[in-house]
Amino acid sequence: GDFKKVAARIEKDKKHFGGHELVGKTLAIAGLGNIGNLVADAALALGMNVVGYDPKISVDAAWRVPREVQKAASLTELFSKADYVSINMPYIKGATHHIIDAEVLGAMKPNTNILNFSRAEIIDGAALKRCFDNGHSGKYICDFADEHMQGHPKFICIPHLGASTEEAEDNCAIMGSRQVINFLETGNIVNSVNF
């Protein structure tokens, strides 16, 4: 309740929250669909270098990729260039299951941070833990549990809140309805993951 003590404590404790500048760092984006493109736009606005990889990019999504985004030929190349990696791809059993494996993870710089808000199964958690056990100093931030990384000091797990706003439920229903109408009227299929 004492304002002066609170203000002094806040100033004193800021040393516990040190970080790194994003300007000039490289963000690698795995998956350049709707979300990947929004992430690319935000990263560019923050002064980051952006490199992307998406072997199944749709024509519509490709048109939205900012021209400043450099193209990687593989996930291994993508991870080798990254200070930060943002994973924005769908989970498709047999296709993207553990697509980020020991080989891809082995290409990382020793301090690369991985942000995975897609699906747990995209990353091989056991291989990732081996990277950390062998001295990788970056962090793994995601919004689901990982049995291999659980309890690791470099693992930051937050709740999965992607569709937890009041607006998200309505927006998803509207988007789904428009896509069904579009298909029935024109035969166009948009945002299909298993077509």
C-alpha cells in the first residue's frame, strides 16, 4: 500500500526482467499462411529480418507474403538463420508429425528461441530436450504441455488462448460460414488442411 516502497521495489526488481532487442534479429517463420503472414508483417514493423519456409503455400497466401521476407529452401536452412523461430503450420498426421526433428533442431544457433503456438506434435520433444541437455541456451515457448520438456528451466508453457476471446467464437463461425457458401456457390476451397 505504500506508494514510495512499491515504486522503489519496481525500480529495483527490473533487473530480473532483462531481455534482448528485436531490431536486427532474424525471425524464421515456419508456415506462411494467414497467421504466418500476420507474424511476418508484425516482425518487419519491429525492425526484424524475416525468413520464411512453406512448401505448401497457397497462391492467395503467397500474394500476401511481404516482399521483404527471404525464402528458405528447407526447414533446416530456416532454423540455421534464426534468432527466433515462429511455428505457424497445421498438424497433419503423417506429414507434419515431428517435422521439426533432431536434424532441423541441430541446425539452430546455440541461443535460438522457438515459439510454437501451433501444435505440440510438430516438434519432436525428445530431440528438443536433447538439444537443451547438450547446452542449447535459447528458450522453448509454447501453449501446450510437452512431456519431454516439462520442468525444464528453458521451457515456458502458457495457456492456449488463441480462440479465447468473445470475438473469436463469432469470427470463426462467420469465417466458416463464408467458406461453405463460397464452396457451394463457386466450388472454391479455402483454408483446407486435408483436401
